[in-house]
Amino acid sequence: MSQEPLNTQAKERRPEWAAFGIAAILVAIAAVILVDASRLREVSGYSPVGPGTVPMAIGVILLLLAGWTVIAAIRGDFPERERQELPPVIWIVGGLAAQMLLLNIAGFSIATGVLFAATAAGFGKRRLWVSLPVGIVLCLVVWLIFAGLLQLSLPAGPIERLFQ
């Protein structure tokens, strides 16, 4: 019966620096929420619950989550992460940027169709000549449902104006 040395069995525990970054972001968001909630005027009346109660609770919960994240980072309680592939992220972020830039110019269907095609490319479907028209048609259907049936205002472009 052979035993492996203890140093190969026990993993070296190091702090997870990414988790510290996430905890810092949680603290920053909690601080913004708590400062904003503290500026809300308290309504005195029959109920102790006012407009600042829920934002205060959310801020406190975010602070607790930040503390929990720091403790988990120090302990090294996070699972092994897979290697991040950069090209899919670039496709999706580029699609989001294109949608934001095109939304008021080209309308909802074209802008969101571009996002659809870029996301499909990020997931490996690089035939943009197929995914772009499919995305535009699907987004036009969504626009027709939201703008036509639900009477919600979404940016209209040349394609949407054909249906107005």
C-alpha cells in the first residue's frame, strides 16, 4: 500500500483574486444603493415600511454577499474554472455594442437581429448570411407582438414602419 506525499494530496490554497474583485463590485453597488436609499424621505404613518426599506434591505444583503465572497476567496472554496475563450466573448460584446449603436437608427428588428447573429457566431454558427435574416425575422415578430398587441413603444426602423 503506497501513500502519496501529503503535498500532492492537499491542494495549495491561494486566495481567489477574481473573487475579491467581485466582492469589491458588490460593496460598491451596495454603497450606491444604501446612499441612495438613505436620501429617500421616510413616510411616517401607520406602517414602518417606507420607500427606503426595500433598497436598504437589498444593500445590506449585497454587503453580506460581499463578505461571504471574501470568506470563500480566502478559503479557496471555488471550483476550478475552465479556460475562458476570448473570441465568443468578443462576438457577443460586439453584437451588444452594435445593437446599442443601431437601435435608434435601424430600428429594433435590424439592431436586435445583428445581436442575434453575433451571438450565434459567438456560439459557433458563423454563417452570418443565414443567422442575420433569421434574427431579423424573429425580432420583427417580437416587435409586432410588443408594439402591436401590447402597445409598448420599441424603436421603429424601416422594416417596422412597413407594419405601422
